[in-house]
Amino acid sequence: MNIFIPLLAGVLIGYLLRKRGKKLGLDLPMSAALLLLIFFMGVEAGKVKIDAGWLLVSSVVFAALTIAGSVGMALLVGGKR
């Protein structure tokens, strides 16, 4: 719920500013905030200890099964040509 209140407030303020015809240059602050968010997500992810070998194998298996499922569904729905 903590995410939706600022999001809805931002949408409302943006809508009101659009109605008045005012433009704010928010590209630079938004880019900086996004880069900080990505940085801190990386810091938090770096704190977690993982078994990289198991993660690699399970990711490859998941990707292969996803591809096989997509191809299988495409053949079932679209048929061979």
C-alpha cells in the first residue's frame, strides 16, 4: 500500500499540471532516482549468499523448459506448416 499512495498522488499532480499547460523537466531527477534505486537493489542483492552453480543449472533448465513449452504451444495452436 505504501507504493500506491505516492504513485496515485504523482499521477494526480501530473494530470493537474497537464491541464494547466505547465511542463516540468523531471528527466534528470527521475534518472538519478532510478539509478540510485538500481544501485541499492544491487547492494541488497549482494548481501544474499547464494550457491551460484545451483542457480546457473536451475536457470538453464528453467529457460530450456520455457522455450520447449512455448514451441510446443505454438505447434499445438498454429500447427506445422
